[in-house]
Amino acid sequence: IGDRAFFMTSVKEVVVPNGVKSIGKQCFWNCYPLSKIELPETLTNIKAEAFRSSLALFEITLPKSLKKIGIGAFYKSNLKKVYYKGTKEDWEKIQMEDGEIEAFGGNEFFSNREFLSAIVVFSGKSTVEDKKEEIREAIAATKGDWNTKMAELIKEAKVDVKDADLKGAFENMTSAE
């Protein structure tokens, strides 16, 4: 989608079609009524100030395919939740540009990573290796049935489990106490 394509429009909902790879610079800037946007799994880039001052946008789901978020992409937005379809590890690989944003009264520093990381919820699958310490601590804190607790933790953590993943995951544990 091109730069400033929806700049200062009154669009309320947008479904970005599959195949779109980039949201242009200042694309939805000052789209005050924009409250819902669906982004495709093909999206790799959200350019600078793309959603700046989109005041009615309280949550957004970002695809796992995302590779880059430009300076101030969500500056002065009212986002409260960011749902990310990848894992925390995937999230940390996204290039997020931080820097000075032109604002009334002078420039202001804005950090995409700091702002978004405070409100992100991961929905991607992790491996047992990613969750090993968390699972060990939780099992050690229980005095109940290991198998039941393990099943609960795996379900909670949205972990993809294969027999090979479990090898060595609990090798140094001798009891649940």
C-alpha cells in the first residue's frame, strides 16, 4: 500500500489483501476513526509513521512474516494490545527503527521496540527447549502428578511437542520437590 494512501481519511476498517508486502510511510496517519485492520501473512514491512495518530486503533495483530517496523510506525497511537503470530524469538529478530519524530514544539524520540514490547502478546508456537526453564520451575513447585502438570504446562505454553524435543529437557531433575 503506497505512502499516505489513507492519510487523514475517515476509514474505519481495513482488510489488507493477501500478497501485500508493505504498508507505506504515513499510510494511515491521522485516520482517527480506524479501529480495525487485518494484515496479511505476506506483510514484511510497516514503514515510518504508518499508523501515527490512529487514535481509535486499540489493538492490532502483526503477522509472523513481519521483518521491519519503521520509525514512529505507531507514534501517538492508542494501542493497548499487539498480538504477534510468531514467538518471542521471532519478535526479537524484527528490525525496529527508533529515532527522532517531528512533533509539535520540536522533535521527540520514539522507540518502537520499547513501546510495542510492553503490550505484545505472542501467539506463535514455541519449542520445549524455549520453555525448558519455565517448565522445570513449575514442575519443581508442584507436589502433584508430574504427567498431569507437564500436560497442563505444555498446553498453556502452546508448545509443539515431539518426542525428540523432550530428550534432555528434564535430565537433571530428580524429583518435583
